[in-house]
Amino acid sequence: MTLKLYAHPFSSYCQKALIALYENGTPFEYRRLDEPGAMEELCARWPMKRFPLLVDEGRTIAEASIIIEHLGLFHPGPVRLVPHDPRAALEVRSMDRFFDNYLATPQQKIVFDTFRSEGEHDTRGVADARTQLETSYAWLDNVMKDREWAAGDGFSLADCAAAPFLFYADWTHGIDPQFEHVLAYRRRLLKRPSFARAVDEARPYRHLFPLGAPDRD
């Protein structure tokens, strides 16, 4: 087995990479970061200490989007997550950036602020993050009214990003019912076997969510 993934089941970015692996049934060694020695191994390879991290025959690949692109190039499967067509691929990558920058980033801003000590909370930053999520929900609702998946008819890299980021964003700053297309898309993602598997693997860790995991999903 040439692939080794360092990841934690409850991490949204790790779930993003796991979805790609599960979509294609790609064999890999799963080094869960709560297992003895796994975090030390990751830090030895990647001093930024960020995850997920993929190791392929000794080569280290960081960042979830790059991991998925790497898998498509060197370990392709039946589900092509980045299209051959350059224009279609650009749309996939554009939507992937949207979910990373305008859903994951503000969502994590809100969550990470809860870990700050009293007197160090960024009240303005959290308020801005909530505003960003509302703006993102509204924009995405308009996009998804005519689409099944984030970049069109086919499941892609963009949906690997959307699944965990929308999942946790709704826990953090609830998606208003007026955004019916976003909510319908979130439900489709939860039914996708690859993401459903990632969600199930993360269930034992829900107590770690600092805002309190809702009794659903």
C-alpha cells in the first residue's frame, strides 16, 4: 500500500480528503491523529502541523485540495473529481475555493474564538464571520437553484469541500430556511455514501464541538 493519510475523523478538512478516497475506494493506510505516535510522525514531515497530510511512496503532500488533485493524477478511480475539460475544471476549482474561503474560514473563526481566554475574544471578528456566512449562504442559494452538485451535474472536488464545510457551518451559524436550495444541497451531500461514511466515523468525537453538536445529522 503506497498511500498513508494522517488525519482526524472530526476535522472538516480531513473529511474533505477522506471523501475523495472513499468515492473511488482508494486503498490507503489511515493514521488517525489520536493514535499513539501519529501526530509526531506528521510533525516530523510537516512542521506547519496542519492536517490532513498524505504520504505517497515517501513524498509528502499537504493541503486537502492538493491531495485530491494528486489522487486524481496518480491514483485515479471511476469518479473523476476534477474534469479533463479546462473550462469545467476551472469551475470546479473556483467552487472549491469558495467553500474553503467563504464557508470554512468564517465558520472556523467563530469556533476557534470559543477557545480564547476571557478578555481575548474577538467580538467584531466573530460578528463579521457570521455576516460572511449569511452572504455566502445567499450567494450559494442562487447558484444551487439550477444545479445538483456544486459545479454542475457531476460530483467533484468542489463537493468534497462543500460537504464538511456546509455540515459544520450549519451547526455554527444555522442556515436560514429561506435558503432552501442550500439546505436541499446539504441533504444531498449527507446522503452521498462517501460523506455519510465520514460523518459516521466522526460521531464518537461530537462531544469535542465547542458550541455543542445539535441532535441531528
